[in-house]
Amino acid sequence: MSIEVRDVVKRFGSFTALRGVSLAIPSGALVAFLGPSGSGKTTLLRIIAGLEAPDRGEVLFAGKNATDQRVQDRRVGFVFQHYALFRHMTVFENVAFGLRVRPRSERPPEAEIRRRVGELLKLVQLEGLGGRYPAQLSGGQRQRVALARALAIEPRVLLLDEPFGALDAKVRQELRRWLRRLHDELEITTVVVTHDQEEALEVADLVVVMNEGRIEQVGTPEEVYDRPVSPFVYHFLGSVNLFHGRLDRGVLRVGPLELAAPEHADAQDAPGTGYARPHDLVVERQPPEGTGLPAIVRNIHVVGPSVRLELWRRDTGEPVEAELSKDSFRELAIREGELVFVRPRNLRVFREAAPPSRAVTV
């Protein structure tokens, strides 16, 4: 089931939550809405579900206008962050609820309900737990019950609002990988709202990065991470180093460095800022003259298979963060307080005014 959002605007009093949002979601895709709190991602999800009505714009399912359709007519499965399970009902009854409350003419026979619920409990790896109550389950198990309940009505679209936000990091990681496998098996169009960059990049086919009620970028996880189209996307998707300099005819000059910026060939002595991820920095003891920025090693952090270096540029005092493999770190044999030279090997340059400080992972 494809979904199309056309020029949607939504206001709550004087606050504008969505500012003319347009988006096309392919049938069968797993899409992540990613952004900070207040960016409009949950509002957009609720409008797709029919839980909110837009002030302007349209929502189309498979090319047909669904803007004025009732929630129950859209055949959308919705999973909330806090499960919303009925505590007085067993797991089995929770999953069967959506089928049992259908009008009598649409309600499946009891045998069919039992068959369907049994299949779903097996699908979400909870077979044998149908007689338990939500309080007797772990957080991860309860979220799987909520997902099974959403799937019981055989939805055309599955919508999840921060589905793993209330779980600890280990359970989150396990469940998001399980969700990806489940999606591939069901081949149902799925939209997940999250503020967790790692979660979005790991599970999604497409990532929709939102900010202040607008879409900043839509692309594959690789595209939005490696080729951000704006400073905001760079800042939001992980740590990034900023190199302030002057742009002139396709070259960004930062101290002694001359860095290629062919997309700005028309610039003439204009301010520019280069963005580089920590793992895209080269750290050297003694580079060829003019190819490195001098920096002092302030802190060294060994994190699993990588080593993070906190550096201070000796010429400007600005902080720089580099990430090396353990092998590269051992070859350099550097210690805290020593002088090294850094240069970016992968850089994206923007002419816009940028914040003076380095962004960190949100």
C-alpha cells in the first residue's frame, strides 16, 4: 500500500506543527520519521492514521484520497510507545480484541479468531504465553503483544510511534532487528517514528529527517548519513567536526589547508564551513608541509574496536573529535598531551552561517 502526503499543514492554536509537508512512501517500504522533539514527526504519523485531521492538504492511500476517511476505514495498525494493553485481559484476549469488537456482520467466527491469534503469537515469538496477563511479561514481550494486536486486523499500513522508547538499550537493539525481519516477512508498508538515529539507520529503507514542521531530507540510510543536504541533518545524524574558513572559486581555505569544494565554484572570498565526521579525519604525526592542522591530544577513549580522540586545534583552540581503528591508533603510538596533525579526507562544505561549536550525537 503506497502512501502520499500532499502539502499538509497542521496547527495547534498558534503553534504550526506541519508546514506544507509533501511525501511519497512506496508500497512495502519500511520508513523512519526521524527528528528532534517538536519536529512534527508524530503529528504527521497521526494524520496518516486518521487520528488527526490536517488543516490543509491531502493523504492518499494507493492513489485514492483518504483524508476524510474514518480511522477504522483506513485499515491502519497503530502501535504506541507505552503498549496501551488491557491489563485485565490475557495476552490472547488483547490480541483478539480488534477482531472481537468488529460489527457482527464483519466479525470472524470464533474458530477463525483463535486460529488467527495463534498464528500471530507464533509470529511474534510469544506462543505458549497466551494465557498470561501483561503484568507477567517483560517490556519487550508487551511490545510484541501490542504489535500482534495491531496486525490482527490485517492492516494495509503499520504505524509505530516510538515503539521501543520505553525499553532499555539491549532490548531496543534486539527488537528493532526483529522488527526488520518481521517486516521483510510480512511485506507490509511500515512507518516508524523515532528520535534515535541509530534505530532509524539500522531498520529503515528510507529515512525522513524532519525539523520544525518541515522535511529536511528523504533518502536511504546511507544517503542521509554520508550525504546530508543541510547543516541540520549533519548535526542531527551523529558527531561532526566544523572547519570554518574562506571559500574562493571552489576551494575552502582552513588555516594551511586548501580543501576542494567544487560545488561552490562561484564563491569569491566568502565564508564557508566544512563538515567532516570523526571517522573521516586523518591523524598523522608529521604530514607533508601544509596538509595538516596542528592539534593537541587532550583525551583518549577506547570504545570497543575503535579509539576516540579529543583534540584541540593549536591555531584556534577549537575542539576536534577523531575516531581511529585500534590498529591505526597503535601504529601512531600517541599519548595525551602530544602534538598531531589532522585533515579531513571526506568533507561537505556549506556557505550558510553555521554554529561556532561542534555538534555531538543527540
